[in-house]
Amino acid sequence: MTDFRDAAQFEEAWRRWQAVRWRTVAGPHGIAALAATVWLSDADQAVDGVDGRWRADGDLVVGTGLQASGYRHRDGSPVADTVTLHAGETLVAGDALVRAFVREGVPALRRIDPNTDRRVRLREIATHRPDHAWVVTARWTPSDEPLEVEAVDGHRTTRRDAGTLAFELGGRERSLIATRGDGELAVVFADAAGDEQYPFRFLRPRLPDEHGVTTLDFNRSFLPPCAFSDHYVCPMPPPGNRLDLRVGVGERMPVYDEAR
């Protein structure tokens, strides 16, 4: 017999998770506010919507001609005419942010703008209803083989922290490739849902315990950042990470108001 108190608690925890996700995506400087990612070289260049001129210095981002920009550091102090940004460092540019982004030693400048069209028109993240049947136990087996990961822009990188999560779902044994992150595993997977949801999703299970066991809660499958902005460089599912069944839980699609 179903314990409805446990079921209610399960759904309430999922709804709290979804509320956090919405703020992360739709906040003024959230995921949906990414307006541009511009890759830099050692030659000065203009960047649309950003004052000054910008270039790469190794894996650093250097901006010049900023004295009159009015830009500020995150602590509120004004920038000098020349500024050097490490990966993740951010300038406040009015309502927008300007942030350094680095991928494998190659820097880019990102503009995060709350007024970007996709964020302004985002109404909700369509989801499936949560279902405890999609919470499964998985066993982690690290791999000695490197994993080649392809991003949506075609860039390929090699990971040496991959492994396999084996679990039972839909009446048979299945597996997904994952990589290790900071305090969690990272899974990128697709399923057989077709056009009813975004082509692939992310899942972030906890690191395995001392016995190599963790939990996959497919109810917390979420859309990649590139579902909300074309300026992200999300990893795509590795070969073999396409489940041959419909995973009818988790986030499904962004929903937008009509174009302005």
C-alpha cells in the first residue's frame, strides 16, 4: 500500500527543487540571460553590447578603453582603463554582467543581460509529474579508458574521470556513462521521448559511497543551459547514453511567450 504521507513529502521536495531551478534559470542573471559568448584571440576586438576592446592573453581576458564605461567590479569599485579577468570573474555593466569564460585554455567574453529576448519571453519550464518509480539504485564502475566528449558547437575534449552507472529500469539492466565532478557525478543522456521534450537532459547524482552505490532520481533530470540560450557550449550525450525507453519524468521543454 502506498504511504501517501511519504508520497506527499516526495512531491513537495521535488517542487522545492523545481523552484530553485526556476530561479537559477530565469533570474535576472540566470541561465536564460546569456546573450553572447565571443571567443577571443590575441588581437583587440570589439564585442557587441560591451564597451571597450577585448583580447586574450593566454587564458586571461583583457579589456581596454574602459575608463569611461561606468563598469564596476562585483565589490562595487570602478574599473580602470584596462582590466584583466580570470575565468569566472565578472564586471557589472549597468543591468548586465560581463564575464570571462575559459574552455581548455581558450578564453571568451560572455555578456549576461536580463533584457535578452529569450529570458524576457520565458514563461515556464514544462515538466512531467514526479513519480517515485523513477528513483533507482545504481552501481558505479570507474573506467580506465578516456572518454571523448563532443559539445554542441563541435568542440571535442577528452575526459579521464569517466565510469559507468549500472541500474535496473523498465524491467531490465541498463547503464549510463558518467563523469566525476565536484561532489557529484555528471550524466548527459537522451531517451526515446522524441519531439515531446528537449533532445537531451542532464542528471547530477551524488558521488558513489564506499561500496560504489548511488541513486539516480530521473525526476530531477533537467534541461541543459543550451535549451535556454544558443550561446552555451553544452556537452552532448556520449555514444551509448541514449535510453531506448521514454523517461517521462523531469524537465521537458522551455515554454516561451510569442516573440515580441
